[in-house]
Amino acid sequence: MTDTPTPITDYISTKEASTRYGLTQAYIRRLLRRGTIQGQRFAHDWLVYIPSLDAYTANRPKRGLKPGTKLSPRRKAVPS
């Protein structure tokens, strides 16, 4: 079994990933450090593996309350 290297065209910088996907560079770097998305680090810069970031953004957790979460009396909206 031979390992074929991934083409460099499948990688983008964190800055480009930030503008393309609407995420901050710091958040993308955190995902890379945690291993949530794949990438390569060269000195102080990261290159993000595009298919990995595509898969993450397609299945990433949504912000806000989870369905079925009941609010405490303090957190309920005040009627106007």
C-alpha cells in the first residue's frame, strides 16, 4: 500500500478560509489544533485541508438553544 501525497491545491490559508467560510482565523486555528479539521502547520502558519473544512461546516453544531430546552422564568422574554 502506498501513500499518495495530497495535492497542495487542496489546501488554503487560514486567512482565505476565514473569508470563504465566514469563520474567524482564531477559531479555524483552534479547530486545527484540536484536530477537528485537518491541516498542516508550517512554522507559525496553518494550511487548511479544504474537504475537511467543507465537511465540518456542513455538519457543524448550530448556535443557540437546543430544541426542547425549557427556559427558566428569568430567561423568558418579557412581553411588550
